Amino acid sequence: MLLWLSVASAHMALEYPTPRYRSNGSSNNKACPCGVGQSNRLCDVASDRSDPDRNPNRVTVFNTGDTITMEFTETIGHSGRYRIAFDPDGADMGDFNDNILLDVEDPAGSDGNTGDGSRWEFSFTLPDVPCDNCTLQLVQMMDGNTVDPVPDPIGRSSYYQCADIILTDGPIEDVELPDGCGCSSSTPAGSVIALLGLVGAIRRRRG
């Protein structure tokens, strides 16, 4: 029960790509632009519209131009909009506003779009630009306006989460990551497991 209350107070919990900050029931998605800071859900503190605290141990690597699926849970139902944006270098609200990748309706209630309770999935295409300090931002606009796209969430009641990513135009396995990094790539875990199984089968046949 305590775990449920902790997650529920977060309003939304980004699951993939790996979020910069875990939704743990604190104020971890109430401050722009990435969920933690001195600002608030109105993003009306100008000095806090940038978040330099990239987490090098929670990075997801993709190829440029990949189409990916963001996955998250809406833990408290609101009506408004969901917006996904991109910053090619850092995490600044102005850059996110200049690079909006998706902007869709969030109807009233807690039902997602997957048919699986409150889970949401959005597929979109990443920019075709290599970057090693780039960020995806998910905004939950919750002011009841489900119709009008969100060019700028400043001054409107919102929640925020970010995912630190790297975009490469070469092989993902060639990207250098920090030692001990708990990072991930766009290669599904199931594919890796299947590949390892295939390698094991080939070895057994040769033996």
C-alpha cells in the first residue's frame, strides 16, 4: 500500500527510455524542465528552466532517425495534453519548445492508450542528428485543455520527466559509456537473449 501511494503521488512514471529521475513519490516530476528543481509545475521561475544535472549512469543509446516507443504510466488521471520534445544539447525549456516531436490529447480519467490500465505508449521518430548530450522531455499538461497543442508549458499546470539519451549514426555498440554504467540501448532485451541462445546452439552443434 505504501509503495502504491509513493508511485501514485508522482502523477506519471516514465519507464522507457530510462528516466533521469525516478518517480519515487517526492517532487520528482513537479519542476520544469525535467522534474527536479526549485521551480514548480507552472515553470514560472525563470532561472530554473534549465537542468544541467545529466545522469551519465542512466543513459539510453539510439541510432539517429530511429522510431522508438516511449512507455509510461499515468498514476493520477488528468485531462489535457501529453507532449514529447527534444533538446540536442542539454535540457533547456526553450530548446524543448523549439523541438517538439509529439503532442497528443490526454482525455479525462486514468486509462492509457494500450488497453492495459493506465499504461501509455507513444511511438515517434528521433531527429537525424548525432548528439552525446541530448535529452527527451515528457510533459503532462493537466489544465483540461485537450484540444490545443502546447507550444510552451510555462505558466500552465504541468508535470515533467526527462530521459538522457545519446544519438549515434554508427553502431550502437561502438558508443563509449562510463564504466559500470547502468545504461541501455535500443536493442530489445529479448533480442539479446535470443541471440545468446542462438550462439549457444551453434556451439553445441559444433561440439
